[in-house]
Amino acid sequence: MDWTPGGLSGDIEDRRGSSGGGGGFSGGGLGIVGFLFLLIISLVTGRNYIGSYLSGHTGAPSQTSQSMAPSGPGAVSPQEDRAAQLVSWTLDDVQKTWTTLLPEQTGKNYQRSKLVLFRDYTRSGCGVAQSQTGPFYCPADEKVYIDLSFWNELRRLGGTNADFAQAYVVAHELGHHVQDLLGIEAQVQNLSAQNPSQRNRLSVDLELQADCLAGVWAHSTAQRNIIHDADIEAGMQAAAAVGDDHLQRMQRGTVSPESFTHGSSAQRVGWFKRGLQEGTIAACNTFKAAGAVPTSGSSSQY
């Protein structure tokens, strides 16, 4: 992937100097395997399952998180500095792309999101953000949260920490921000509340759409000759590594499709490729494909 390292974006909140301590696998009676599973499912859903587990509720920071006050970044290694700059570059490029595409394709203006870099833990509008949670988007404060140590975990899960694999994850989380701006996130939550039996299927649709929206951004980078075949392969490898079937096999050796909340590896790769090939939000209607289109609001067509 062709990108130019530089300083951090004005949309980056660097809390790496204020995060710390309290990490590790300490999820009460959850156990390491269960804790790892929450880590994985939080990657794509944009929901802080581990923070919710530790704080005992959702939608509000715990008392522990409220006591943390952000400060300047601490010392960083050259490798971490490069990783932060890659996240920053991707953040700016994805948001610049959506600033153009969103009004062109939907008539809605794009509102920029913030991205929080942290170590170990920090507060978020959705509860405690922990490194074990993986990157996630919080609709309550419209921010993406990333601990850069996650890239090593992604590789351990069978993905790759190549530049475009990291960029794909950032683009996926910003895909959730696009869904939030279009009202899709709120519609899915309402439909899930009305029909809890469809909650998992709706969650899968939401996550696959975010994959497709990441592909829409990738389409733009391909047009600008920023990414190449090897980059696309790395992105698909990362998507496959966090498929529900792959994660369930890793955790327990069996697969239960009825419990999927993110989609299989094949589905995740397929929807990313669709966005990459088509380059439009209209191509990302995972809800229509699954027969569960949101029915209220101007964004229902997507």
C-alpha cells in the first residue's frame, strides 16, 4: 500500500500516555477462552462487550473509566510510531473519501469521526475500552477506539498485520460510523428490540455491511493506484481471520451458524470484495440480501 508517513491527524485523540494497568485476562469468572471470544466478537461489531462485562452494564462508562483523565502520549517505539501514523493516514483518507461519496450517493453530508489511540484501557461513551476488546466504534460518542497492540493479536488469529490489513480494520470501524450517520445503526437496534429472535441475523447484516463499506473505500484507493493485488489479499485474509466460523473452530472446534453475529469468513470476504468491485453504498445492502431490510427512515434503501 502506497502511503506517506507523517504526523498524527487532528481527528486523533492520543491517550496512550494516560492508559495503562489493569490489562490482562481478568474478566472475573469468564475465563481466558471466553474472554478471548469476547475480544474477537467485539472487533467487528463495534460494541464493547468486554467493557460491558467488566462494568456490569452497557451504554455508560464505569466508575473506573470515569476516573481516567486523558493526557499526552508516553514514549513509543519506532514500530508503534509507524503504526500510529498508518492509522492516522488511513483515518484521514477514509474520511476524505466519505466526505465526497456520502453526499454524492445518499444526499447526506459526512460528519467526521474521531479515533482514540490508547494503551490497555480508557473510557468511552460505551463503557470501558480495553485492549482485549479489539478496535471498536462507539455510536454514543461517534469515536473509533484502537489499542495498537491488537495488530499482533490479529496476526495470531490467522490474519496478517500488513499495512492494508490494518487499514481494512480502520475502514471497517468507520463503516459503522457511516451506518450511524445514515440511521442504519439505530434502525437495527430498534428492530432487534422488537424481534429479539432476529438479533443475531441483524448483527450479521450490520457487520457484513461495514465490511462492504470498507470495500467501497478500498475501491477508491484502487482507482488512485494506492493499493495493489497483494494489499487486497492481505485485507481479505484479515476479514477471513475474524469470521464467526473460523473463530468458533478456534474456540471450541465446532461451528454453530445459528449463533453467528458477524458472518462467516466467506461472507466477510465476499461482502468486502463486493464493495471493492462496485464502489457504491447501494451495493452494500446486506439487509435486503438477508430479507431483513430496515423499514424506517430515509436510509432504509441501503
